[in-house]
Amino acid sequence: MFERILVPTDGSGPANAALEYAGEIAAAEDVTVQILHVVDPDVDPEAADERLADSRDWVSDVPIIDEVRTGEPADAILEYARDNDVDAIVMGTRGRRGVGRLVLGSVTETVVRDAAVPVLVVRGAAEVRRRYPFETIVVPTDGSAHADAALERAQAIATHHDATVHLLSVVDVTPAGIDDRSDLRLNRLERFANEVVDEGEQLLENAGVDVERSVRYGSTHRQIRTHVDETDADLLVIGTHGRSGLDRLLLGSITERLLRTATTPVLTVQAASEN
């Protein structure tokens, strides 16, 4: 699935959860975990080395490459990923400032937005299901280029794991101010949602992937989160951006909300042309 996994860390709880989860994936797939610790220029190098050593304890029985860099966390993470041909980044959603500051929510969101590779975001909260291998994958779609890229990635993961993909489109009438089910705008949104689900279902079936389809109504991020819980999903795969205006079903802001609240790891994917 992935061959070179990068895990930025600052020693915080979310960062350790990401490390532990990356270790499970690496052990199952027999790949190397690259641990990156970014520090402020004035931090004592010995303190940074100690925290990096502590991080290794969360990744057992897999090959490890680790490094300490100085600078702004998001910039250093993105630069390291480019320099080392990383094909996935695994991150926690929150961290702390001070010695070895790193996995802050804002840093994670910057990396998700700008990384040229998929970013697997792992919350450290107790309610988050961190299971591997994947058996059930939820993929929201709105027909945008980023959603299509997420679907293609989910298809590859599902094929690798023989997993079922739950393809979801949400008709969110709130932004358009629709309060009548007979409104022609609602019919337009329903038709479009079913069309993009039809296309995605066909792509998955052609690849031999088991697929379940659903169109839901309501707040986009709430409906996605509810669907993830109702299907007891192991992974949510989502595009980093979506459509805008009346046709919007997925938005960058929706992805950000899900990163903070989803009860399963979230894999964010960008369209290749936008990387």
C-alpha cells in the first residue's frame, strides 16, 4: 500500500498515537517508518535527541529511520517528504508548543493542504478506532477532482485488503437555503449526487471491489461522520477540497472538521494536478 511512511512527532499523545498506528501498518506491510522531529533553532540538541529516542519506543519490530531538523514544522515536514521520496505521511491532529513543538492542529492542516502525497491523520482520542488491516472504507464524493483522486486511492487500498468501500454523497441543502423537498434546486442536487455515486460505483465494480452506495441529506460533515460510525468503518478516505457554490457537497472546511472529529483515521488525498 505504502512503501515509505513519514511520521512527524513532538512526543505528544496524538503524535504517539500516530506513531503506534504507523508501526502497526509498517509491521503488516514490511515497510520502513521514517520519524521526523522538528525543533526550534534554540532548542538543546540533547533534549531533541531524547524525545526522538522516546518516539522509537512507540514503533517496535519495524525498520526505523529518524532525523531531527530545525525550522518551522509544516515547512520542514513538507521538505523532508519531498527530499526523501515519501509516499505517505501519518500525523496526529494536535500537539504542544515548547521543546520539539510539532503536531499542532494548524500544522497538520497545512501539511494536509500542501502535501503532494496522501496524509493519514490519526486522532489520539479514546473513541477513535485504529484497526489494521482495513475491512470497511468510507469514501465521500462530490464529483470534484480531489474526490475522484480519493476514490482512486480508496479503490487501490480496498483491492489490497479485499475491503468493502461505502461510497457516499451528501445532499447538503443548508448552503443553498432550501427548505422545501419539492424545490427544483433540491432535485438538481439529488440528481447530481446520484450521478456521481453511479460513476464511482461503476469504477469500483469494474476493479472488482465490493461497494455499497448511499445518498444522505443534511449537514455534510455530520452525515459523513454518522455514516462512518454506522458502518463501523476502519478508514475514511476524503479529498482535500471539493466543489464550491450551489453544487458544493464537499468542502475543504468539511475535511478540516472531519480531521478533528472523525472516530476513525482519515486519509486525505489531493488531485495530482493540484499537488
